Amino acid sequence: MADILAHYSEHKEALYSSVLADILDSLGCRTSALPPDVRPLRSEWKLLGRAATLSAAPVDAEPKDAYAVELECIDHLQPGDVLVASTQGDRKSALWGELLSTAARAHGAVGAVLDGFTRDAARILAMDFPVFAAGFSPLDSKGRLDGMNHGRPITIGSCTIRPGDWIFADIDGVVCIPAEQAETVFLRALEKVTGENRVRAELARGRSAREVFKEFGIL
Amino acid sequence: MADILAHYSEHKEALYSSVLADILDSLGCRTSALPPDVRPLRSEWKLLGRAATLSAAPVDAEPKDAYAVELECIDHLQPGDVLVASTQGDRKSALWGELLSTAARAHGAVGAVLDGFTRDAARILAMDFPVFAAGFSPLDSKGRLDGMNHGRPITIGSCTIRPGDWIFADIDGVVCIPAEQAETVFLRALEKVTGENRVRAELARGRSAREVFKEFGIL
Amino acid sequence: MADILAHYSEHKEALYSSVLADILDSLGCRTSALPPDVRPLRSEWKLLGRAATLSAAPVDAEPKDAYAVELECIDHLQPGDVLVASTQGDRKSALWGELLSTAARAHGAVGAVLDGFTRDAARILAMDFPVFAAGFSPLDSKGRLDGMNHGRPITIGSCTIRPGDWIFADIDGVVCIPAEQAETVFLRALEKVTGENRVRAELARGRSAREVFKEFGIL
Amino acid sequence: MADILAHYSEHKEALYSSVLADILDSLGCRTSALPPDVRPLRSEWKLLGRAATLSAAPVDAEPKDAYAVELECIDHLQPGDVLVASTQGDRKSALWGELLSTAARAHGAVGAVLDGFTRDAARILAMDFPVFAAGFSPLDSKGRLDGMNHGRPITIGSCTIRPGDWIFADIDGVVCIPAEQAETVFLRALEKVTGENRVRAELARGRSAREVFKEFGIL
Amino acid sequence: MADILAHYSEHKEALYSSVLADILDSLGCRTSALPPDVRPLRSEWKLLGRAATLSAAPVDAEPKDAYAVELECIDHLQPGDVLVASTQGDRKSALWGELLSTAARAHGAVGAVLDGFTRDAARILAMDFPVFAAGFSPLDSKGRLDGMNHGRPITIGSCTIRPGDWIFADIDGVVCIPAEQAETVFLRALEKVTGENRVRAELARGRSAREVFKEFGIL
Amino acid sequence: MADILAHYSEHKEALYSSVLADILDSLGCRTSALPPDVRPLRSEWKLLGRAATLSAAPVDAEPKDAYAVELECIDHLQPGDVLVASTQGDRKSALWGELLSTAARAHGAVGAVLDGFTRDAARILAMDFPVFAAGFSPLDSKGRLDGMNHGRPITIGSCTIRPGDWIFADIDGVVCIPAEQAETVFLRALEKVTGENRVRAELARGRSAREVFKEFGIL
């Protein structure tokens, strides 16, 4: 594992979310992707790290201890972590923002992914801290969204993310790779990238798509 | 007021929609933001001005006097105005376009915000005229949307905008600041920006997020 | 026809989807635009070509002959074609991707339009191959979406596209121009562009929008 | 025509919306049905009459002359009419209610169909006046919805209804039969009902569905 | 107040949600109705009582103390209360069911209203305990929805409900009457019912709707 | 198994979908329910049988062999089967109707469940053949929906149904019980019904809900 993942920054460039999803499909894991409205703030960003999970929920009123769970979660982040937050698909306020990004990065986190909204997007872009979110709101979460717990499995759409799973995110979306399958998945994905390069070359010179698919079995 | 707002272009750079929404929240005004699907055509745009309102509605057929209310509204625009149009969330055609942008700018308007669609986006971008809209359509509004009245309060999502209210819009969204609260809101927002700068510095050097929040009470 | 369309690349620059939609409106064709969620991956792209149609549908399980119809469709593409695919608005996986883009371009296609998702967006952008899609997913279509037939009329939203119709797509959206009306539509659209230029100049110098509209009848 | 439609109450019992939609399909009219959320308040109701159209739209504020178009439309109703109202799919208030039902019935109308909400449903049920609506709201339309015009074609979903078209509505939904096709449609529908009776008998005694369909071509 | 509300069961029969909403509109309270998808399980039910509020939220995992807040809320119910629960519009499981209905009734509650789902609908109907909900699910809330607090103001759609407000619900929907306005609202509503009876009689005998509205100003 | 299920009609009366979902939850199967918009045409219906699956998909045009897969599926139905059809959530036409109900019943099927629309609802109600569907349309499926295959696993919402699984449906919704767990599930569900009866009695006499839950652990 160390061989493969220690140097993940180089694999990050060689890989992409779609090839990882293909390998997970082939292993019977067909719900590997987060919902398609979770998008990068900057389309060039690629993100790879271990999931640190946060579960939040919409609320009707300000709780006694606003932000308590969120802040505790931030303070538990480890180098290489990707904070992955469920907001139950909330569309009323922004769970994430620039100060949380600053704190997360200071603890070593490499990015954040959430099924809700972010704010302070201009400064997050200026920080070049990869955030993948479902949209934007100027409204703070206080009295609108509250942290429930962190460090437990969460479900976003039909994808379950457990702490320690690997998250790979790019312009095509966000894929969760179960920790115990990571080595297999990354190895096979690198192999498939090579295969795709050959297919691409064949197709680019005008060969019949049917023939090429018949020969290589890759699309 | 004049002291604060006359030179709004400099404050525009120092401020952002999220800090304004926070101040409005603290004053009990928790529906200050337009719906999150109202987005800038160019994410770098910031917009600040006084609301001039237009109310439009989807229609089944071409009215006798197509565009009449829209054109009258344009001709009443004053320097510094932001045209804010309600289309009742229409998704069938574009109320806004390049020629209206040209006319609005010629009357001194600094931007336009609508809960419906725009068209001619390429030329609006070339004009660098800040338009915030819910999407794009090549279809004209004639026979699909019609102006009902202008210069009266409108409601978009749960936010009510009255003529003369202040509109601040950026990548995070669009905030409406009631005219009578503007001075308070802008002053407090500038103060909060200063406080956030200190918090950011503390967080960036790796202090516990809980401790920093406990000390400054800002997030 | 040849005079007008043979040199379409120059007309492509002079034209835009909104003026084409206006001419089609004036001819009684008011459902000329695809749904507004079909967006260009790069907002600067303009696309003009003849429709080659593909009909796909969401499925529960992997069919015997995955990709068969899609590949056959690709192999039938002709120079100047725009592949237009219906997925019945599927939001579960990506019908389109980089290898299909490569194969389509190798057969002479100038772009692709679909009411579903694409993947491999980074490499499609790098290819500069204009794809207009409703979003992104890392998930492959195998066992999720399947080609039903190609070369037959398809319906996307309220717009019917027949093979051979002309497709014009830009930042404002995608317009379908029925083949038999293309000559009329393109000629009138070029005329309207000229009229709009005059209106723009009048509006830009601050004349009343009502007066200018009264004089020119163009908006 | 008179022979067929004068005695429509007896045909009303023999017919149903699905067989009428089948005949319209066979004549190439495939958008004959209103959207499926337009439902009868009482599932046993059947409604047949000539369309009298009303176009309404959501508004931001109370107009000068609230209800004016609605009341004028009611006062123009003729015996046998079905009031068909478009609200642009409004979901904020009820265009229809008991007093309008009372007035409409007093003018001879046999029912009402709208793509928006009704209120006073208990008393409309007590009146046994067939109303087909998209739901219920206790909120009045004043300042929320306003009549735009009446007696002009309207479009609900993908179905266009012109004054004088025939409306047939039952538990399965609402079908619009263009006036000029009504005689053909009603005659063929009665014939198809007869054919279906034979097919039903064959199927009920356990014959292979494929065989029966092969023999009769009806499903 | 006692005179009016002590005998509310008789007023309940004379009143209906739409007339109460009209009076609230006339007092400037235009967000008095819950969203239209909150429907009675039995359309004949009418419900009147004082709001006892419960706030729940969707969660990713089973909390330590499942049901704790819900049960505490039930045990605090007083005779004449209507339990009003916010679930943040959850559509994944049923917050409400037969056993909670049984317990609520045993504590004197007269009904329950929620913006989420119920289950055990057959037995709730058999109990004749008025429940107004947004739908049905066989799935229990445990690990899907959790109580956050009770006895505090909640917001459902654009309507805020405070403990002690009056709830009136019938086939047209659910209206919240602020406690301090209740006496005025009920009195005026009873008056308006009388006025409507006269208008109905005038309309039923075929008078022009415009004339009747001009004379009585009621619709 | 035979002991339990052979006499399922009596268990059908004793059981309900919510108690079955609770047992499945307790066994770790938390996606046992179909989406909540799949509703019985008659709310009193209860349905229990073995799943026979059909997969259909929306299409753009009439296929060569309309209805072929549907009819073949019907002809393969066995006594005690429940036809469960996926339409990919189609909302454009009705897959199901009276003639298919007639044929299905003649082959011994006890009901039908689909995530799309039905038509001929009046006659299906008259037949008393339990159909659970997502709504109604008068439009036939021909050229709108087509059968893809039958007798293979299908997925509706997040619930996967395999041929031979047990389907239990009532007013609360539709639950799928995997064949290999059926004996356990039905036995435990009958036990839980007994427990609930005791809890209900305790609650009905006004005991604290918290105490009763503490004592019995059932809600």
C-alpha cells in the first residue's frame, strides 16, 4: 500500500475519477460516486486523500453550542485528510467557508467535499484549497445547519463513505474508494489508463469504433 | 450615509456578500439572500447598487404591448441602480439580454439581477456588465414572459426587495440590504472583516479551531 | 443553400443561438431550443453542424451487447455532423466521454450534444471538441444506459431533432433548425444581426429604450 | 357532429380518457394529455365539455383590479363549457374555489380544470361540481396570481387548448380533443371500446397475451 | 378569548382553513399556510388546537438515544394540543406512526401535523386520529431522522409556528394562527363566512359574477 | 417455509409493511422500501406475493415490436406472482392498464407494482386487482416506453428486487423481502406485532411514552 499511495501526488496526475469508477464497477461496487451536483469550485482541481467524515443536518433554530461538532471535527483532521461532510442535501445555507478551509489546511487537510453549499468562494479559490460543493450561499450555517457527529460513516446520495476511505475528485465528480480495496483499485486503474491510451490512438486515426472496441474491450 | 456609500466602489472591494449576510442575520433579518441558483455570468464580478425593481410573469401568448413594462422600467433607471427582476422563477425563456444591458448601462445602471434566464451571454460578458441570472436560454421572452409592473416591491424566494434597497452580489450570491439598515450594516460589516482577518491569521498558524472560536467568537 | 452553408464556419462567428431562435419564433417554430441544462463544457464554444441522432435509455442491467448501438452510430458519422443524443434525461451515468469524442472527431464530427452527462471532461476540453451536456459523472453507462437506435428523430424536452437538421449551439444554449427551413433561417438571422447592431448603437448613446424599440421594432 | 355530441352524457359513460388518447395518438396528436398532476377532487368524476380558456400568472403584488379577468371569464361561460385555466403551474395559492364554482355552474359550466390549486374543496365536493386541479391551498389568489386574459389558446405542459376544443377528464387524467377532430375521435373511440371488450374477454379466460395481441392488435 | 375558543369544536365546523387564511392575509400575515404537500390522511378531517412543536432532522446514523426528544415531547403534550413537527422536509422515513398517535391521544392531543412522512396509516385511520403529513413510508425514523428539540419555534416552508399558536387544518391545508391574533381572526372569519353565504346565494341564482363581487367585495 | 408462507393470506391480514421494514432494518437491510410515490390505487389494498420482474425504459420512437417484452413477461407469470416493473421513473405515459391487469390475473398474478404510471384506473378498481403505481396517465406506452427484459433483477430507487423475492404492499408503501430471508422476516414480524399490541395498550391508558419505551424497547 505504501508503495502505491505514499507517492499519491504523482498518481493523482495520472489518474482520473472515471477510470477509478470503472474499476470499482468491475469489482461490483456500483455506487462509488457522489451525486453529480457536488462540483469543484475550480474545474482544474484534482483531489486525493483519506476521508474524515462530518455529519450535519438542517435545523430550525440556533443550538446551544453552535459550530461545536464542526470545530471538533476540524481539530481532529490529520495530514492528507479530505473532509467529507453530509448536510442531508441542505440548500438553505453554507456549511463551509474560508475560515474552516484555513483551519482545515493548517491541520494538514488537502481538501473538502460536501453535499451542501460553501461560501467565501473567492477567497477559497485564492487559497487554492480544493473544495467540492453543491453550490454557494452567502448565508452562514448558524441556526440553519448543525453538526451532528464526526468520524462515523455517512451516506451521500447512494454512496457510503467511511472514515479512512480514499476520496478522488476531479472535474467529472467525486469517487469514494473503500479503504480495503484501495490498493487493488489504484493498481488496476493505472493499468486501464495504459490500455485507454492505446485505444485512443487507434480511434484517433479513424478506425471503426466497433472494431477497436472488439479488439481491446475498452471504451 | 453619504460618507459610507458615496464611495461604495472602494467598500465593494473590501466587502463580500457573506459578511453582509452575517450582519443582517445578527440584526434578525435572516432572509437576506436570493435563491442560490441566481449566479453571476462571470464569477469574478462584484456588484453594489440600489435596487430598481421589475416584476414579470410567464404568459401563454403574446400580449398587445410586448416589452412595454420592461422598456419603461429601463427608461426610468438612475445612475447607480441595479435592475432586480422577478420572473416568478420562469425557466422557459430569457427576460434579459444584451440590448437591455446596453440600454440599462446607458442609463447608468451598474448591473442586473434576475431569478430567470438571460441570453446574449457572450456579448454581456464582452461588455463586462454584471448580470446575475438563474441560467441561459436562446429563446426571447416575447409571448413567454411579460412585464407586469416596475418600481414596486418584489419577492424572490423568501427575500423581499423594495426599490431603493441596496443589492450586493458576488460569487457567493446576492444579498439585499434594506435601505434603512444600510448604514449600520455596511459599518458593522467592515468591522467584521477586520475581525475575520485576525481569526484567519490565528487559524492559519495551526491553532485549535475551537480555541480560536472561543477567543474571538467569529467563524 | 450551398452558398450559405458551405462556408458555415464564417457564419458561425457572425451568428448566435438567440438570433436563430428569434427567426424560428417568427416562423412559428417556438420549440427550437433544447432544455437549458444542456450546457457547453467551455463557455466560449460555438458549434454548427448537421444532426446525427442517437437514442439511449436508462436500463437496470447490462445488456448483452453493451455499447453496440452507440458504436454503430459513431461509425456512421459523416464530416460536419453533430452527434445529438437523447438519454431520456438520465442523471445516473455518463453516456459520453473522451474515447467517443476521439472516435467521433476521427469520423469528421464537429461536436456532440446530449441531454445527459459526460465524463472525461478534462481531456475533452484538452481536445477542444465541443460537447454540450447536462452535467458530469465519473460513472460509465454500461449497465446504466443503453443505446436504443440511431438515425431516427429524437425528442429532447419539447424540441424534436431529425437527422440532417442543423444544430447551432453556444453559451446561450442549443437550437435545432429544421433542414428545410435552414436557408431562410440563416439568411434572416444574418439580416437581424445587422439590425441589432444599429439598435445597439442607438441604445448605447442613451436614447430612450421605448423610442428605439418603436423606431426599429427590434429587441 | 350533433348526432354524436348532443347526447354526450351517454357517451361520457361509455368512454374514458385513455381510449380517447389512443385515438388521438393514432391520428398523430401525441400531446393530447394535460400533465399528470392535474387530478380530480373525486376520483369517480367524469367530465366532458367544450373548453373555455383562462390564462393566469403568478404576480408579486396585488393588481389594481384583482379578479377582473377571472370574473369576466366566468360571466362569459356558456352551457356545456369546461373552464380550463393555466396558472403557469403556480404552487403558491388557489386560483379556484367554491364561489367561482357556484358562479360557473350558474352560467352552465359543467366543470373546471386547472394546472394550479383549488381551495374550498369540501364544499366543491358537496356541490358535486367536477374540478380537476394540481392540489390544494387555503391561500387566496389575490396578490399571488392574476388573470391575464381569457378566450385565447393556452398551453399546459405540452398540450395546447383552444377555446371550443373538447375536454374529457376522468380518473386517468385530462385529454384535449381539437374541435375539428372531435367527430372522428369520438366515433373511433366508441369502436375501440367495443374491440377492447372482446380482447378483455379473451384475456380473462387465460389465453396467451401475445396471441391475443397478435389476433386483435389491441392492448 | 375563552368565549370564542373554549367551544372551538362548534366553530371548527363553521370555519374552514381558506376563510382563516383570508383574514390572516387581510391582517398582513401572508405566510399563514404550511406547504401544500402536507395533506390529511382522511380528507374529511378537520383539526383545531394549540401547537406543540417538535423539530427533527435527517441523520446519517442511529443516535445514542434514539427517540428521546420525540418521546419527551409526547410526554409534555397537553389536552387540546396539536403536535406540529418539522422534519426539514425529509422524504426518507416516517417520523410519525400509530404508537406515537396512541400516546399523543392518551395525553390529550387532538391531532398531529408534520412536513414529513407517517406510517401505520391504516391503524391511524382506524383510530380516527387526525394526522396531516406529506406522505407515507414503511421505514422507521431510527437512524434516519432524529428529534432535535421540542417546544421551540419551528419553520415549515415559509410559515413559522410557535408553541401555543393555533392550528386549523382541513382538506385545503394547514393554517397557523399566531396566538395573539387568534381572537380577532376567529371573530372576523365567522363574519366572513356569513358574508360568503350571501354571495353564494346571489351567484347561485345566475347573477353576473362581476356585479356580485362589485356589490359584496367578497370572493 | 411452506408452513409460514403457504397460508400467506392470513398472515397478510396480521402483518403490515412497516413491521416488515422494521425487521429488515434490524437485519441490516435498510433499503427495503420502494420510493414513496409508489401508491396503491385503493388505500385499503394489501398485497403479498413473489416478485416477477419487468424492466422498461422511456424511448423516443415506436420500436419494431411494441409490447413484445411486456406480453412475454405477462405470459410467464405464475400463480401468486406480483409483477414488479421498473420504468426508470418515467412520467410520460402509462405502462400498465386494465387489459394487462386482466391478463396478469388470468395467469394467477395477485397484483402489480410499478415506479411509473397506470391507466384505466376505474376499471382496475372495479376488478379489485391491487395495482401500486406512481400516478396516472391516459397516454399509452407505445412509442413512449418499451419493455427491455423480464425476469432479471431490477432497481427502483435504492431497492433492488430479484425475481422470487417477496413483495408486501399496503397503504404505507411497498417492501421487498429477499427470498432467502423471508422465513426469518415473517416469523419475527409476527412476533413484533404481538409486542406492539402490548405497547399500544400501555400507551393508550396514558402511561409515559418514555417509560413504556424503556420497558418494552418498541416504538
